[in-house]
Amino acid sequence: MSKVKAGIVGTGNISGIYFENGSKFDSLEVVACADLDVARARAKAEQYNIRGCSVEEMMQDSEIELIINLTIPKAHAAVNMQALVAGKHVYVEKPFAVTREEAKQVLELAKEKGLYVGGAPDTFLGGGIQTCIKLIEDGWIGQPIGATAFMLGGGHESWHPTPEFYYEAGGGPMFDMGPYYLTALIAMLGPIKQITGTTAISYPQRMITSQPKYGQQIEVDVPTHIAGIMQFSSGAIGTILTSFDVKGGTSLPNIEVYGSQGTMLVPDPNGFGGNIRVHRAGSSEFKEVPHLFGNTENARGIGVNDMAKAILNQGQHRANGELAYHVLEAMHGFHDASDLGKHYQMTSTCERPKRLDQK
């Protein structure tokens, strides 16, 4: 079976799992990597027995059909555009772009050139969330009426080697982790219609306590504690709380979905598996449900493979640009609603991604 040849741009922290999984997929083959630091790219290339080169060389390489963009958020849109101009499909790590305007330009150029564009996260294609989607579709909890989502932590400065960009535009808990939660909610409940939000910067400065930048101070430019309410087009109402300001841990679930006939505990959307529990009306307790789909281990890159498969078959991929843009607009919507003191009406929509086949 033929495969789409792909090149990775950006060889930082997240790239390792893409390199490791890149040789496992049936429709995708990672053949090269590039970085602004060409020496780092070549070191990674040697480790994984692929080609290492500059970003410009990769864009000019006619063998490479698809760019996997793993750069920092503020470079996402620029590299996406560079890839599309070079005639290559592009899949980008989250967030899809920093601004809505940049993201729209990417979507418009991709449409103009007849190229595929997609974006992380693809964790919703894992066995955990896919099983939850099937349970909802099969009526296990009745008609969905609401959901809650919680992503609470203390920030990245205690462990990440370069945590600064998490507190710049395109960072913060909503833009860093929100995509996992919002994508999972949209995959289960459909697109969002209206948003309300309240935000805060609890700590205007942060001290790095990880190496190699121990002792350096970070100026925080983005909200680090965001509480939001979502009205889905289906009529369901959801709440979400994301924070880098919770220093003492939490006992709250990742996601709960409430239906007319029961409640479902959804696993961590930053993973591919996880425990699923359902409490049906009339039952006395939550009961665990086994995974009905595969890809329950760290299958990061499955969204790129799904996109490569769509390229080969001229079909539609699930982690597509319209979904990624809808998530991006929603994240901005929470900030806008807080800044303006009123509801934010979503201007975009998307199709709920088609469920994968069962294992």
C-alpha cells in the first residue's frame, strides 16, 4: 500500500512521539525532519534514521507531500502558510494558530490550492473517547443535556525546560490544554453555538524552577485561570474550567457528560485510553465500560495518518481544519466574553467527526 511521505518541522519536546509512531502507520511515512537549529534536526534525524535538513530545504523537497508542524504556537500559522505555498499538505500541533485571522488565512489558502490541512489534538480518535462517542450514539445515557470539564494544574515552570511560551500569546491553560477538552466535547456533543467566560491572571510573574533556566522570571501575558460556559448547537450546556494556578491538586473529574438517562465519566482527553464509567438511571452505582475501539496507548499521530489516508483516497479526515478552527474560535471566545462582559456568539461551525470503525 502506498504511503504519504511526511516531514516534521520542529524537533522540540513533543516531536519524540511523532518520530516513534511515524513508522507504525499504514498510510504515513516520516522521511525527514527540519528545525531552525539545523544541527538539532540532524541529530534527531540520525537517531531515527531519516533525513535532517533546514526548513527551506524541506519545503523545496519534492518527495515530501505533507508537513507535520510541531513548532511553537506563535510560529504555527507562518509555517502552515509556508508549507501550503510550497504545495504541501499540512498538519499542525495545537493550537491551530494564535489568532483567528491567521487561521482563516490558512484555511482559505488550503482551499484555494486544493490541499489538505488539519490540526491536533487527535486524542479523540483513541479508544477512550471513541467508546464514549459510541455509548452516546447508542443511547446509553439518553439525550445529552450537559457536560463539565476540568483541567487544573500549577503550570509548566517547575518541569518544562523552556516554559516561557506557555505564558505568551497562544499559551495559557485554555490554549495549551483546552484543545483536548473542547475537541473531545465537540466530538461527543457537536459544535458550539454560544460562549460565556471569566478569566484572570492570578500570578503576573512566574519563577522558573526547572533546568536549564532555573531562577529566571517569566512575565505572564495571558489568562491563567479561565471559567467558561458553552451552549452547544444540540441544546446541551457545558462548563469548563482550565487553570495553571491550582497549586494544591484537585479531586475533580476530567469530563462528565449528563444525559436524560444517565451520567458518563469520560477519561482524560489528553490520553488515548483511560477508564470509562457509566451510571444509568435506576442503577445504584457507576459501572466500568470496556474499550470498544483500539489505539488506547499513546497513538499520537493517528490524526495525521487519518489525514494521509484521506489524501490517498480523496476523502475527508477527522482532525480537519474546520474542527481545529472551531476549537480555536471557542478558546478566543472565552477570553472575549470575559473582556467584553457579554456572551460570545460563535461565527464558525463544524461537523461532528465521523466515528472510527470498531476494533
